[in-house]
Amino acid sequence: MRRKLLMTPEEIKNSLERIAFEIKEREGLKKLCIIGIRNRGDILGKRIKEIFRKETKVSIPVGVIDITLYRDDFTTLGPKPLIGSSEIPCKIEGKTIILVDDVLYTGRTTRAALDEIIDFGRPEKISLCILVDRGGREFPICPDYIGRKVEVGDNDIVEVHLEEIDKDEGVFIVKRGGKD
């Protein structure tokens, strides 16, 4: 397998700053709640919260959801799938939810996340924030905030590495087998 750098740490930071600015301009901050999809969406959500805190001195609630039980392929995950906790820091009724994930591909993860959020209550609005949109939808899901859009082949993987988990940082396209 070969790996090609798509985004540097600086480009990730700049994308999140731009996204935070767009969210502030379009949504405002009063009714905002950020919810990240575990394992990298929650970290990106915390980074966006920190940008808001530094720029506006406003502390936005940030939560995390684990969509494992909501996946449409749950029964194929094996006998003991690892399930993390979901933590929503506020009541979501009447809130504008910014749902954050690292990569948008088929839309199945986002669909599962929407189902889980609705189980917590009825927000006024849910907007989708994605670091990388790689195309290839199987569901009619469209992000509202995008760090980077890239066209890759079906056999390619977009890997997001974040310092907090991976001990390095960057977005990479990984070519699996086959020809260039």
C-alpha cells in the first residue's frame, strides 16, 4: 500500500478555523451544540470549540456519540463489538447541532448518527461538518461545512491522523493494491 499526503497539520488547522468562521456566520453561537462522532469527529469537534473559545470567549457545549448500535451492518461486526459511550452535554431540544466527522463517504455513518441524535431529543436544526468529503454516497447526505473535497477511487482509503489518537497528524490517501 502507498500513502499520499492530502492535508498537512497546518491545512487541517486552517480548514477548522475557516469552518468555525462559517458556522459562526451562518448559525450564530447562541443555540449551538457540537456533537462529534467517535473517534475522530469528537476530537475535531473539540478543536472547533476551542477556536470559538479563543476567538469569541464563548464556550460551546461539545458532546460525543458512538454510532455502533445504530449501524445498519451491526449484525456483521462480530460477537462482541466494542461500543463506546455517548455523552451529550446539554438538552438538544431547540438547539442547532453541528454534527462533526472526519470523512464522509457513503453517508451510512451520518445516517446512523442522525438516528442516535434524534433519540436524545428534537433539535431545531442539524448541520453536518466534515473534514474530508471523498464522494461516493449511497445515501442522500450532503455536508454543510467541508474542510476539503477530494475525488478518490473506490479502492482508495482516506485516513485522517490526529495527534491525540495517532501521535502524528495529517490526512492521507492510501492506495490499496491494483494499479495507479
